[in-house]
Amino acid sequence: MEKEEGIYVDITDEEGNNFKLEVVGEVEYEDALYRVFLPTDMEEDDPDYGFIILKCTEVDGEEMLDSVDDEELLEKVYAVFMEELFDEEDEEE
């Protein structure tokens, strides 16, 4: 897993709402790349605070981020991300 802390992206959802997200990692799953983010405009104790996983696709040579609507797929990608995250932490000790 590649660490990308300190990198921020601004995204706009389908309803026109703007969000600033911090990239905390990326994971490959079934030949697709997913980026993992944390919101920067939300307190950690907010019930909606947590990882946001978006699928990376390329359109006309430009990286695009797409939402993932399949809950089962999201859970699998999350599990791979957490496994890789904890493996890295164990290696650092």
C-alpha cells in the first residue's frame, strides 16, 4: 500500500456539495485501484466521520474518482486496506 498522507483533494458530489478530503492510502483490489480518504471538514466524534473509499478510473488520460455503491465491494476493499495498514504498522515496530 502506498502512503499519501498530506495530499488533499477537493471533490464535488452529484448534488453540488464541495468536500476537501485527505488521501490516507490506496489499495488495489480485483485489478482496480481505490483511494482511501478522510474528511478534513468534520470532527472525529461526528457519527458520519470515517473512511471514504472511491474508485479511481481514467477518462481521457485524467484520473477520475467514482463512488462505489456496492456495499459488499466496499467492505472487501476496506478489509484489504485495513489488513495492509496493520501489516505496515507491524513492520515499523
